Amino acid sequence: MASSPMRYSSLVTRIASDGAEGWAVHHLAMQAEERGQDVIVLSVGDPDFPTPQPIIDAAVDALRSGDTHYASIPGRHTLRSAVAADMARRTGLDLAAENVIITNGTQGALHQASLCLLEEGDEVIALQPMYLTYEATLRMGGAALVSVAQPSTNGFRPDVGAIASAITPATRAIAITTPNNPTGVILTAAELEGIAALAREHDLWVISDEVYSDLLFEGEHISIASLSGMAERTVTVTSLSKSHAMTGWRVGWAVGPSELITHMDTLQLNVNYGVPGFIQTAAYEALVSYRSASNEMRDAYRRRRDIAAAILAECTHIDVLVPEAGMYVMINVERVADSVRAFTEQLYAQKQVSVIDASAFGQAAAGWVRVSFTIGDDRLAEGCRRIVEFVNESADHCGMTGADGANK
Ligand SMILES: Cc1ncc(COP(=O)(O)O)c(C=O)c1O
């Protein structure tokens, strides 16, 4: 067909992201897996566990008993109250249903918060590496994204001074992710206090993505909303996707000041009319009766993290960043690869293991590869052994010797 003379809104440019190429290997691996080929997919952020059966039963029962009509747009009062109570227990904040909106996952909450807080002429600071939808989502309403690197030389931890330097009169918000995808870094009380102090001083919103907060291996998760003077300027977004292996259910929420929640409710009315009732019933079951389901998954992820880290650490040509939380381990392959993209392609071609070039999460992660541990222990171990083999062969190929490969 000849190229179309039809015009599109400027939105299509803002939502176009150049990270997509980095996922080509992942898509190839998924197709090969569907064909039954022996590939090991370490490139996905989707838990391999099934959603716990009682949660599925709750949804099926709700459907059978006629819960198939429009549901309350911001979410049912019972579920919103349960989320408020859960967040109040974690933070000590005084929260009610009015502080909560039920959304299509964390992504839905991020999208709505972004459109209700940011517009043309605004700047939003986000810390790199960042989850790959942030760029498009935060820019959707016309705001400019200012990314501040959390340098790998500093363990991918935030540099509060660099965040302060990025603030201008146009800055409206700071977006943070704790624990982080892809690094697994959990922000400490001191780091969060540094960011909170900037937000209070410059009168900024904080958008805090806490979707991995139930999958902690070490340390403590702190919601920035719980810090002094922050509840009124923070929107916390999260979901059941990772905590309860419910990625496909598309259910999560935002917690924030009731005025913001009212605006997000109006937006939701005009975008998707809310989350289906039977899914809300299942979410209530997950939150109220199966809160601890995430503990079992967290323990399995911790065991897998240790398996992956132990095997990868045997390889002297790479550095391993052992995550404090989440479902990914990062390795630095710069000493054996001039191009990380080519490394991931050749690893897949030669060893049938798919991983992600972490620069898809921003240049701050250039040189790094993200390895997911969302598969069973034995396959994970096999995948990591194949990565080590491939790295050692690459090192031999370029004539590297010694533990640090310093002659490359
Ligand atoms: C940091 C981060 N935020 C948001 C999401 C999207 O999660 P949800 O399924 O809750 O929309 C993901 C998914 O991988 C993520 O890693």
C-alpha cells in the first residue's frame, strides 16, 4: 500500500520508544519455545508460578454468580478499603478507600498518574536504569523526561546530588522504583529521605513504583509516602502481578491524596471504565486471604537468585550484581563483548539462552545484561552454565587471559 497521507497526533511520537530492538532475542526465544525447541528463556519478567488456585476459584465463582456487569469505576469499596488497610499497615499512614483507585496493573496506575500530574512544559525526573515503559508513559501528556543515572560504579544506587542538580523551575515530579527493575536495588531510608527532602523543598510530586516490594531477599522496603510531609505529594503504584503471579489479570492500584484519586477516577471513566468485577473479587481474595502467597514465591526467588549468582560468579570475565529483591540478576559483560546487543544475539544463536541487553532500561545500564530467574531451579542452573560457557569461549576467542581479562 502507498504510504498514507493521513496525520496522527503528536502523541504517537511521544509514545514511540527505541528500546524495542533489545527485545528481538526474547521474541525469537518465545517463538522457539512455542515450537517445542530446547531454548532457555531468561529474558522475561513474568513469574512462572501459577496464580494460587483459591484466587482463580474466587474469580470463577464470581463469574458463575453473575458478576459480569459494569463494576464501580474506581474499584469496589471493599477492595479499596482492603488496599488502604494493607498500605496503612505498611506505612503507618491514616488511609481510607478514598485514597485508593483500582487500576489495570501498575502500568494503568502509572499511566493515569502521569496524565493527571504532568503536561507540556513540565519536566519529570526519572532514575535510570528504569522500567522500559516509563519513557513513553511519563512523556504521554507532553512533559519532558529528564533521566538521572544511578551509576553502576555506585552499585546503581541513586546520587541525590545529581537529582538535585537536575531540578529546574519546570520540574513537577520525580519517579522512583523501589525495588528497581532491572537492578534489584532497594532504596535505603537515607536515600529516600534525600529524595523526599528535595520533593518537599521544591514542592514536587513523587511517583513511587513499588511493584516488587513483596519480593525482598534482604533489607527493608520503605514507602517514600511514609516519610514526613510526603503522603500529600506521593502517589504509590503497585499490583498483584509479581506478588501473586497475576500478571495476566491486569489488576493493581494507586494510593495517594484523595483529590488526585478523584481525578484518576474521572480519567479511568473515560479510558477503560474500570477493572472487571470478577477480577476485583479475585484481587480481594488475594489481598485479604492470601497475602502470604507472596512469601512462598519470594523464598523460591531467593533460592533461584542464589543458584544463579553462585554459577555466574564462577566466571572471572564478568561482574555479577546480586539483587536485593525482585526476579533478575545483572551481569556486566563489557570485558568480553564490544556490543552487548551482539552478545545477546550470539548467546542465543550458540547456546539457545535468551537474556536482555540491559541498555533497554537506559544508558546507565550499558554493558550489562539482565538475566531473569523466572524458571525452575534446574533449567535456571543449566541456563547460567551455558552463559558461563559462552563467556569463557568468547574470552578465549579474543585471547583473554587472567582473572580480569586485562589484555582485551
Ligand atoms: C518496575 C515495573 N513497573 C511496572 C511494571 C508493570 O507491572 P504491572 O503488571 O503491574 O502493570 C513492571 C513489570 O515488569 C515493572 O517491572
